[in-house]
Amino acid sequence: MISKLPRWVEYGSFLLALVAGLVNSIGLLGFKHQSISHLSGTATLLGTNLVTSPVTDAFHLALILLSFLAGAAISGAFLQSGALKLGHNYSSLLLLEAILLASSVYFLSNDSVNGHYLASAACGLQNALATTYSGAVIRTTHVTGIFTDLGLMLGAKLRGEPFDKRKALLFLLIISGFICGGTLGAYAFHFYNFNALFIPATICLVLAVSYSVFKAINSKKV
């Protein structure tokens, strides 16, 4: 059980889920109604398009999957493990995510699929930043697994097992962040079109700087 959940984990999880919700809603509204932050729907579309659509459409979807994979691979190359830990160098990866999202604006604004690949790579990179914290599985770019874990926890509670309130809080923060991001993304896209992606890019930039400062302060205390 998570006996104590540090505030920086709570804030970071919420904001990263907010970023993912923003990116995904902008993708759904503005680029062929295609999800960006998660791959279940994309993989299904790839399977159906192999039968019902031109090969170019299937190739495009395959590249989206590979872009997400490439982003996750970048995180894996930088980090020693997927466990969320203060000492890891998340700042560089968050900065790279901001660059990928900002760069995607140019391509998406010019109807180029390259923007979609960059945004997908950014989400893959983010999702692999931290996969676990104190035994809790963390995924900030989609909420299917989060709802599943919450359901398992509730079922265990019905059997009489202890309910981990801190873990539930973490999951609820991720869910609420993703939903809030979707709302904000829809609102921003209405006014700014693909330039709305500068919002999650800016959030990533602020997180990168904030984490660097926070890590420096805590290292001096140690």
C-alpha cells in the first residue's frame, strides 16, 4: 500500500494527464478524428483498414504506432527504470516532449501527417516517463488501465481487504487530469486551432524547469 504520496507525485501525475487529455482532444477534433495519446483505437483502425481502406491509410496508422513506440524507447534509453523516482532526469525528457509538441504545430497547421507522428512520439515518451510508483501502475496518457485498477481495488474492498486510499487518490487525479485536459483542449482548439498544442508544450516546459529546481533544492537538503 502507498502509505504516503508525495505532493510532487500528485501534482505531476495530474498535470501530465492534463497534457495528454489536451493533446488527445486536439487530435480528435482536428486531425482525421484520430486519437493520439493512446493506441488501442489506432491499432483497431489499422486492422480494419488493412481490409477496407487503401494501403496508404494503413501505412499511416502503422507509423503512428511506431512513433509512439519510438517516443517510449527514448524514455527507456534515458531512464534506468520505469519506477518514479526523484533522482531521475525527467527534465530533459519533458523538454524534449515540449519540443515535439511545439514542432507538431507547424506540420499539423500545414495539413502534414508528420505533425501527427511528432505528437504521438511525444505521448509515447510521456507515458514511459514513469510506469510505477510504490507498486501502483501509472499511465498518464490513457485511463483504461486506471479504471481497471480502481475496479479491482473496489472488488477487493467488497471481499474485506483494506482499501488503499492513497493509491485511489493517485488514480483519481490522473482521471480528472485527463478529463480536464480534454475539456480545455476542445475549448482551446475552437479558438486557436492547432496552435492550441502550444498549451501542453508550455506545461511540459514549465514542468521541466520546476522539476529541475525542485530536484536541486532537495539534493542540497540531502
